[in-house]
Amino acid sequence: MQVSSLMRRGVIVAVAAALGGATLIAAPTAAHAAPTFAVTGISASATTMTVPTTTTTYEFTLSFTGDAALDYEAYDHSYRGGTVTLIDGLDSSPSYLSVDEPTSPTPGQPAVYKLSLDQYTTPGTYRVSLPLSQWNGGSYLAEQVPTVDITVLANPAITLASSEYGGYGKYSKKSKWTWSYYGPRYVAGATVKVYYKASGKKKYVKVASGRANSSGDASFKGKKGAIRKKGTVYFLIGGVRYSPSVKSPAMKLVRV
């Protein structure tokens, strides 16, 4: 009689006994029962992160118990590995994030999952799913899928590098200058203010204010007669939930 190598050990022992060549082993008592398959702890190197200027890896470590005689994999019953889902954010087209799973997870030893962020990561709140399943050979037995919510904040340096500024008008008492700002989508809803300092003056004064639309852009008129001669201006982009306030470099006004 041929016995499949995928059969459980209990089945193999039973077949051998039926053939008269082995003694059956009694089921373990409660005191010696195999450990329950369960995640007993989870830690993260960080749960609040700032978009990095170079690729940065964060770790999520699971501790779990289970019968060491069985097999464990870092995917669920459908063979799907770790996932990262945007659950809140200002950008309708978030970047795709993925998880690198550990190989051969072992009960009693840390199972480390890794998530990498780069400069193109979209700020927002993400839910990271870290699946872990228990198998007996090729037979699925159970799974645990703990989750961790992380918050990714915009990096002011990247926001500034992704922004463009503009303004035009006449140097006169009657002119209303038109100002424009083009920023990343995640600054949607932010106030955009323009501050001006005339040549020879020491202080900046606010001369215009607008608000970024759903695309992160703004176009608005300034105060009448606010700019009557050349000078310098800077833009102040207000903070929103996932993006702190940022101030542009000072820029000279030129006659065109």
C-alpha cells in the first residue's frame, strides 16, 4: 500500500498500526497540548513616518506561538502576502506600497515584515496587513492577519521641490496682481498667502491670499495697489492634515 507524503503524521501512524507493525500513540493530554496558533505581540519601528528623500525601510515584527511540527507561511489561505491600503488621505491617486514578507516563519522567533517608503510616497493613513498562516504540508489549517495603521506625513523639502509659483501685474496704485501656485495634490485645501517687501523696506506684508483646490493649485488676485515697485515676495503654504506649513524662498519681482 502506498502512503502519500502529504498525509498527516497521525494518518501514517494509523496505517502502520493497521499493518501490525507499530504501537499507536495516545493523543496529548491538556498539559502537553500543542501551543495554540496565535500572534502574541506586534511591534513597529515607527507608526508615524515622514516621506523620505531616499528610500527608507521600516520593520514590523510579529511574535507568535504554534506547533513547531507544522509549517508557517507569511501569506493567507489564498496565498496573498502583506498588503498596504490607503484608508485616509488628500490624494485621490495614492502611490502603491508593498510589504516584503519573512521566509520560513518559526514559532517563538520574530517574524519580520518590511515596508519601504521613497520620495514618491503619498502622505496619508495606511493600513498594513501582515498575514501569517499555518499549514500541514500542503493543507491549510488556520491564519492570523494582524494589522497596523501608519501615518505618513509630507516632507516640507519635497513639497517645496514639487511647487511652482507665479505672479504678474503692473507697478501702480490701481493694479491688482494675479498670483498662482502649483503644488502636489496632498496640499489640497491649504491656504496660500503671498508676502511682499518693497525695495528699501525692512518688513514683509501680506498682499494676497487664496486656497489650493483639489489638485493642489491656486490662482487668486491680490490687493489693489499693494505692489507699486519692485521688491521680493515669498509664498506661505498653510498646513493641512498630512502636510505641515511650508515657506518658499524669497523671489525677486522683475519688470517684464
